[in-house]
Amino acid sequence: MQMPTTARYHTGLTNTIHRTEGIALLRTTSAVSLMLLLIASFPDEAQATVCSALSAPRHDFQLLAGYSPVSSTWIGRTEDRKFVLAGFTYSYRCWKAREVGISYTTGVFPVAALLQPAMPNFRASTPRIIPEHAVYGVGVLPVGFTAHFGRHAIQPFFEMRGGMIASTEPVPINAPDSTGLNFLFDVGPGMRFKVGDHHAVSMGYKFLHISNAYTTNFNPGVDNNVIFVGLSVLR
């Protein structure tokens, strides 16, 4: 069933306004990210006024890939989704508290695909069913923190990050008032295995939530349970 012209206009205008707000937020968080990265580029003497952890290695460049085989409903309400991600993260170890090192972390995921099941077509009368397909997106997480525990070759860690994801169609449900530009945050534990002085392998779990945070009237959200592996270069 087609929406009336006035309703389509209102929905389109509303989505444009919220998309503009989302872009403004992304610019703000990106500015914060650039500021923190600028601090990381300062000489050691200048960093000492901000950071308490100055021993090497401080820089962690990581290639990461993960897969969520099932979606849960802890925060979001959308079920039967799978999620694939691949990208890069950067961490700068800036603070320490006894045996805990705390890093500022940012990430970019050029591959962020939500695997959709077959579902009704909420935007047009034909076809009545949209077949299962992948919705591709790009995720940017400009603000995050990682805590590593201990100084041994095997280190448990806990991390959290936040940002936005832009998809080729509205997710997790392609329906009126849903959005293709959504907020994203992940949080979870893992283990890092150091391989020599300058390399490490990480494995862990991320609870990864995607939603528009009620910037529109329709916000089903989706909770992904991501198992990931990462390869790091340490400097």
C-alpha cells in the first residue's frame, strides 16, 4: 500500500532533518577524535602533562574482523539478524592505574554488513516479500577506550566505543520513518596475546548495538553478538 503524498513528504522531511543532526554529531565526535590524536603526536615532554603512561609500546594499529551469528533483544527489538564487520582500529595508551593501562581507541569499519532475512515489503505493494539479502554499510567509531589488565604476554582487556554507521538502506527494518544513518556502540571483553615486542593477536566478544536512538518515531534497533579476531602492530 502506497503512502499518501503528504505523508511521504513529511517522512522524507523528517528523515532529512534527523540525517542532518546525525552528520553534525559525527562531525563533533570526529573533532574530539582528531584532538586526542593530536595529543598522541606531541613530544613526550608535552604528553606528560596529559598522559601518565609514557613507556613503549603506546601505539596499537589493529586489523580486525568479526561475525555475529545471531541477534539478541537486550536493547534492540529486531531478531533473526547476522552481522559481519572488518576494519581498522587505533589505540593510544595514555593513562595507567597500577596494573591497568587505559588507551584512547578509535576505529573505521569499511565493511559493516547486516544480513537480513526475508521480510514483508513495507514501502510498496509489490513485491510483497523482500528476499533475504545483505545491507552494506560503513562504520566510524571516533571515540572509545580500552583497558588492558596486567603486563604479561597474555592480557585480558575490556573496551567500549561509540560512533555511527551509514548503510545502503534503512536498517534493521526497511520501513517508513526508519533510517540508513544510525548510531552504533560496542562493548565487551577479550584477550590479547603478545607475539614478540611489536605484534599481538586479540580475540574477544563485542555486544554491538545499532539504532537511531529515537531520532524518529520508529526505532526497532538491533543487538549483535560479535566474535572477533584482531592482528596488531605495536609501536
